[in-house]
Amino acid sequence: MSKYDVVAITTNDYKRQAKQRLPNFLFDYIEGGANAEQTLQANTADFKRYTLRQRVMRDVSAVDTSTSLFGESLSMPLALAPVGMAGLFARRGEVQAARAAEKNGIPFTLSTVAICSSEEVQSATNQPFWFQLYMLRDRALVLDMLHRAAASGCKTLVFTVDLALPGMRLRDYRNGMLGGSTKGKISYLTQLFTRPGWLLDIGILGKPHSLGNLKHKVESASDLDRYKAFVESHFDPSATWKDIAWLRNNWSGNIIIKGIMDADDAKAAVDAGADGIVVSNHGGRQLDGVSSTIDKLPSIANSVGQQTKVLLDGGIHNGVDVVKAIALGADSVLIGRSWVYAMAAQGEAGVNKLLALYQQEIAAMMGLMGVNRIEELNSDVIERFNQSTNHLIIRSVKHPLFGEAI
């Protein structure tokens, strides 16, 4: 990076600024993955195995990035993924992100373990948000959150199924965020006081730091050992597909099942009444060593793409990645780390600029590929790069509506 590169443009630019602003343990929390972080790295790297077809001399004077999803009109096939404790990355961070999503015409997903409550986000926005839910042992608490989300105007529920047990996120122990050792506590406090801007703006002025939707169950999200204890004691590892049926009976809106990495599980989700699925490995934060989401997408989309909406998250950093995901069978994508970096760096304004760039990149890619509408992004516009032979495999990847997947 040149010393003259001072204007943040891309996800990586905002990432560098976020690292300079956040205490190291918070940056590690959003940046890190499970164990050796192999899946985290594969999520990003495997997008490079797919290339786009450039087509010229076509009329692309009417490029349109808009689409529709679950009855909503979107400016582009993208939504903000749920991110736990986002209010620790910017003052009332979930509210800032929700306002940016609304301004840019895309959905925002509020996490079960958000700092801001459903009611706080609703009062700050006019557009209904999506609500992400974990299955907790206390079903009465689950019903309470569902009722509060519905009362706040939410019509789409994102139910996360890949956290039966917490993943081994080793960075959180190395940097003293978790564990409680004396050295860890000293490191934790040192990191706080080396970021006085964060300490004032978010640590003090950004209070309360309770989990807005769960504050009567766990008081402080800034006490991260207490937060971890809550997760381990309340998340239900016994949940099965029958619990989706229970959820379906208690939620009249759309249900999206997030955390699908297998075609058989995708079929089970559809059979359980899912209106959509998210091909997701939790951003590489749960099972390390599992495939990247972009590599699993074609087979899953081929399996259930005609029966339900298929979304993808993991590894998406720009509009080029979005176009590749749509061409490989996704109806839309979710971004998580990308918007958090922008928000941590520059708040709501940063998220606005990042989302505007995503849309500009998607439009530019479409025009240079010779297509005008999102529906035209299919198997005809994508190629796969064979790394072992350094050759392109032309049109070997098939969209679920046009043939078999790789």
C-alpha cells in the first residue's frame, strides 16, 4: 500500500482503517475464524477459481442491478448479514448499519446477540429489517423475541443452524478476550487504553452495551466471558429439523435457514418449510476444514434452487464476487465482515460508500459481460479455472435451471 493511498474505497481499505481504530481483540473477533482458519481463507481464495466471460459489442445501455427477494424490491442482490455485538464496532452500530441498508435499498439483518434491540432499530428506520434467530433452550424466550421482531415490522426470519456448539476461535484466547488469565487480562486492558478514540466514542458514549434482545438474560456484552458463558449455556445442541416445524408454526413470515453446506440438508430445510436457505459456514468461524461456500453453492443450488431461494455468504468482498455467486446459482448474497469493517472505520457514512461501490461494481461487471439484468447472470457467463493445468474449463459450471452442477 502506498503512503498516498489515504482514501478508503474497497473492503480491504476499510479493514486497514478498522484495525487502526479498534482494540486488537475486537478486530480479531470480527476478522478471525476457527482453529487454523483454513476455511476462512478458502472462502475468499476459492472465488479466484472462477472467472467471468467478457462479451463485447452488445447493447448494455440499460444495465439494471435490481432484483426482488421474499416480496421485497432490492437495488442489488445483496443484504447485510447478522453480526453479533456489532454495537461494539461503532456507536449503536446496528442502527447505523440498518440506516445505511435502508438508504441503499437492501435488507439489514439484526442478530439475536446484537447490542441494539429490535425496538431501537425499528425506531431509527422506516424499512422492515430481517431478524436472525438462534434456537435457545428457553423456548419462551425464543417466542418473546419472535413476537418483538414481528411487532417491530419484521417479516423475514433468518434462522442459524450451524452453532450447535461454539467453534474454536483461538484468537480470542490468545489476545486475552477470553480465558481470564492474569496475562490475558493485562493484555485486554492494554488494548483498550491504546485505543482512546474507541474507548470514548464507543466504550463510554456508546453505552449501554447490553444485548438488546436478551438484556434480561445477560447484562453486559462487554464482559465477554459472561457472553461466552451465556452462549454455551443457552444455545440448544439438541435442536433438530422438528424444531423448524415448531418455528414454522410460530412464525407467519418468511423463514430462511442459514448454515447449509450439504445438498441433503438443503432438501431437509425445504421439507421443513424453509422459504430460503443460506449456503454458509459461518464465515469460517465454526467447523474449520469444511469446504468454501462458493464451492458448495453449485451443487446445493442445483438440488433445491427450483424449490426455494438460495443465498450465499462467506468470502464476498466486492461486486465481482457477487456476480460470480449469482452466476453459480445464488439468488442473492449476504455480506458480514465487509460492512463491519466499513462501519468500524467510518460509521454509517462508510457503509453507505461501500454499498454504493458494490452496486457500481456489479453494474460495471454486467455491462462488460454483455448483460443488462440480474436474471441473465447464469452458467453462460462463468468459467472455472483449473489450477492443476492452468486452463479454463469453459461453461463447466451449470446454473440449477440450466443443467447439472460441477
